[in-house]
Amino acid sequence: MSISIFGGVKNVSEFLDHVESLHKSWVVKEKPKIKGTAISLWFRGQPNANWGLVPKLQRPEYREAVEEEIRQEFKSRALQLIQGRLPANEFEWYFLMQHYGVPTRLLDWTDNPLVGLFFALDGHPGNCDAAVWALDPWWLNEKNRQADVDGPLLAEWAESEKWLLPLEVAFEGKKIAGRLPAALDPPHVDRRLQMQGSHFVIFGKERTDLATINWTRRKDCHLAKILIPSGSVKAVFEELQNCGTTYFSVFPDLNGLGEEIRRRWRLQLPAGN
């Protein structure tokens, strides 16, 4: 078995049927060791089904980027812009960087499949199939023996430092020990993180595509892709919004409210006008 691929989604109900089938088939063999811990799947929507699963910092256009300098610049310039509580540690800063588009080794996921579907369809170019990836984070960290934890990492755990060193240590030349991607749960330091049900896969020092690492070619692979054909994108997206998953529900701030109002009142003019 390898990555499961589900095709032909024509409405939200069909999409949720696929999600339910993954919940049923990816049976967790052992219950979490920590009482009260919920086991949930993660989802990532992408407008082009041919794209892999690679974080921004490890894509070709950023091959010359120096992560330590990027982190330092963001921290020094963002201080005057943050409203409310400042990030308390390096991971909180790193999560904030990711949510505001700064290149990092993080790849965004959500525990809400409809939010994943929204990101796959919003602003879709119309000339390709879209996709929602589904991931079992418990499986991912079980395969990544360096994680050595039961379920997703937490940022405050000592094990997490393998993937993100303190900035001053990084500047001294010490390299991260984490080699391959690991599932990571963030504290919700920003309202967007909470409302989007955010989780992350943090990549290590090895540049790789999560969709092509050897774990995905094994019998017990718990990574899947749900396809939305280009011809169905518009109808599925309209249905999704009618169900309450709108731009403002995903981006619950003044910018999100403004964008949702603009979308509602903007005329769809013919090309050339």
C-alpha cells in the first residue's frame, strides 16, 4: 500500500464521506498514553493537486535563504507591530512567522476537514484539480524514531528542540538534530491559529517532500489525497460557503471581515472591463 488517492469529489457530502472512511480505516492500535488525549486526523488543502508537501523555506526559490537571519529580522521588526501578548519563546515566534507568510520549515495543517477544503478551493485558478491531503500525525511520529513521543510533539517539550534551536545557539553554528518531518502541536498564540484548528509538520535538516519519503511507500501508510476535479471546484466551493465555512470564519479579524464584504458586493464583470 502507498498513499491513498480518492477522486471525483463533486460535493461536500462526498468529501466528508472520504474523510469518514479514513477515520474508520486508520485504526490506532494503542490508545494514547495520556488520558483524555484525542486522536484526530490533520488536513491540508492545496489548489493544485500536483503540488507536493514541502515547506516554503525548503522550496527552490529560497535555497539561498539563511533561516537564522530570517528569524532574527522578524523578531526585531515585529515587536512594534504585535498587539496583545508577545510570543514567549522561540517556537511561538516561529509559529507567528509561518502564519504571516515568512518562509519557515513548517507546513500548515488543520484538524477541521472543511477548513482544509476551503484552502484548497479559495482563489482556485480553475485550470487544475485541487486536493486536500489527510495525515495521521500519530503515525507520522511513530515512523519518525527521532521524535520518540506518543503522538504529536508539543513545542515546550525538550524533544522539540531537535527541530528548532534557540536563536543564539543557532547563530553559534550548532545544527538541528531532527532529520525528517515530525508532527507538532502549537500553542494558539494568535486568533487565526485557534480558529483554523492549526497544527504543523516541522521539517528537519533534510530537504524532502513529505509525500515521497519512504514511509509513504509502506503497507501502513497513513497519508492520503482527496481530489476535487477542476470542473467541480466552483460548485463545491459555493456549497462549502453556504454551510458556513467562509472567508471570515477562517480569518476572523477585521481584514477577514473586509474581504468577505468585498467578495459579497463585487460585481463579476466580463473580461476587459
